[in-house]
Amino acid sequence: MRTAARVGIGVAALALVGGGVYAVPRVLGDGVEGAAEQRLQGKPGTAKGPAGAPFTLVATGDIIPYPSIIQRAADDAGGKAGEYDFRKILAGVKPIVSAADLAICHHEIPYGRPGGPYTGYPAFKAPHQLADALKDAGYDSCSTASNHTLDDGYDGLTRTLDHLDRVGLKHVGSARSAEEAQAPALLAAGGAKVAQLDYTYGTNGIPVPAGKPWAVNLIDQARIVADARAARAAGANVVLLSIHWGTEWQTAPDQQQKDLAQALTASRGADGLPDIDLILGTHNHVPQPYEKINGTWVVFGMGDQVASFYEPEKARGNMSSIPRFTFAPSAKNSGRWEVVKAEYLTQFSDMKPPFRVVCASCTPDRADYAKVDKEVTAAVTSRGASGQGLERATR
């Protein structure tokens, strides 16, 4: 294992990305590739399945425990002081998540101090027992860069990553050190090394901690490409991009999403092959389209996986999709893997007591779930994904 090169951190720069200007930490020197190689080669993980076997990857959208959800978790724990059980909330989708070879969540919010207080919008703080439920559901890794990452400051960021480490969940997008910030999350399945990257458009105006410009990965097209190429050079067969972007409550992708998706999927390495193999979007609260762009699948927005919107005008915020992609070794390009099957399921945060997250497309005999399934499907396929090979799954 090579020792990661020292990473020099410069002052924040301004990058123009898809029509918007964002402050981003600039990384200098060759530390990106060194850190990526250390993670890819030094912590290889255990691949599920024989080498060269196809593997499935599922992902889910934003997990945002509003106060009503935290109360539900407290009730599900039997009302014991300081106890929270989120496992029952996720039990309805656990069979889908746990059956996948790789499963990725989006961890939108930080954990508060043990005992609370736990808070909702605009500054979220959730009980750390959520990490145990995510592990129980079968997740392997979570993206952590979002506009709420710094809701409880750097302490909340650190606390969150410490608890994800405690339960054995990999994570990427926020960091406790410069070295950690430059390393992807490494996953393994079917004999493939999979690198997950993650970035957010911003942090709701909360400044990145002084002296820690690496604490949250912010969107910068050049950096994303550089990080993807570093991961590839270090041995990744598949590079996944998780990205927190877009306009809230808007089904159609905005111009920044479209421009950045076009640029990133068009990016090619010296071998002429894609730098990024799959893009998974979060942040919008509502389901957004899937689209194959330049031969690469882009999920513009999955919608919230765990949410509790009671206002009728925000009912779509309780609906989401679950992308499921099957990867297999490329017949044309040795060492590369490609999507050979693209599917989606539909999901619903059912707020009727006792509040559970369910697979809507798996429950066709429920009229209310069938309505959700129809609405999510309309959003997912609104940019022609059905004609590009995307299939709706029911289990």
C-alpha cells in the first residue's frame, strides 16, 4: 500500500458550474490520487459474489427525520427515555435494500448530542440510532454532503461520521480530515472495485469551518472530474457520483443540473472511456427524471426516502423512486464495468399511523399506493427513460 501523498489545501476559489457560482475548497498537489489509491488498495473490502459476476446497486433519496418521524421512532422504541428505533420505519423497503449487492443512502442531516435536543427545519439534528437502522436495513454506504451537513456545526459533522463508522457504514461527502475528504468511499461487489464520490451545491449559507475547507465537498466540475480520474487510476472499475443539486419542489431538472450532467457524462479519460459511470441526484424533495446522457445513466433526483410533509401542496415530498442498476464486466473494455439493466421501484412515506416507508410499486392492490406509483412513474420517465431501456420493477 502506498502512503497517501501530503495534500496541500489552498484558499477557497470560485467555480462557475452550470450557470451558478459556488465557493469551493481548492486542493493542490498530487494528494487526490494518493488518497484515492490508499483507500482503494488499502481497504479493499469483501466483494459479494464471484469475481466477474454481475452485481446490483440500489440507491435511495434524502433521509430527513422531521420531529414527527423522531417521535415515531421514540414510540417504536417503547417510549423509553433516550431510546429511538427507526428500524420499523424502514422495514417495508428493507427487502429491496438488503437484497442488493450494494445499497447507498443519502444521509442529509447531522446527529445531535446524545439525549438531544433533536430539531427539525431549518437546522436539523437527529438521534444517532438512525445509523443502526440504516445498517440493519442493509445499506453499505451513505452520501453525507448536503445543504444541511453543517446544521450542527463541525461537531455535528464529526458526530455523524463517528456513528456511521460505529455501525460499519461507509460514507463520503463530508470529512474529519483533509485526507478523508480526498478519498472516495470504496465498495466491492462481483469482483469489481466501486468508488463513490459525493458533493453538494452549498450549506445553506453556513460557512465551512475556519481552517477546515475540506469539511464538506462542494460542487466543482473540475474537481469532480479530477477525483473520478484519481479513483480510476487507483483501480476503481466503477465510479459512482452522488450529488446534492437542483431546485427544490421542481420535477424537471434545472439548467445547472442539465449542464453539469451533460459535461460530466461527456468527460472522458485518456483511454476515451467515461470518467463517471452513474450519477445519483438528491435534494429536490420530489421525484425527478432518469435519463441516459452520453451513454451514462443520470438520476436527476430520487426524492426524499424518509419525509413527513402534511401540507397537501407538498404531498409529492412523500414520494420517491429507488433506482436499481445491474453492472457487469464490459465485453469491449477490460477492467471496466457497465450498466446492463436499469430499473426503478416507487416508494412512499405513508404518514397514516404508525408511519412507515413502503414500496408502492410492490403493492398494486392498494389504490392509494397505486396512485403514488403512477405519479412517481410519470416523473421518472418524463425525459424518455422508458425508451432508453429503463424498466419499472415490482419487487
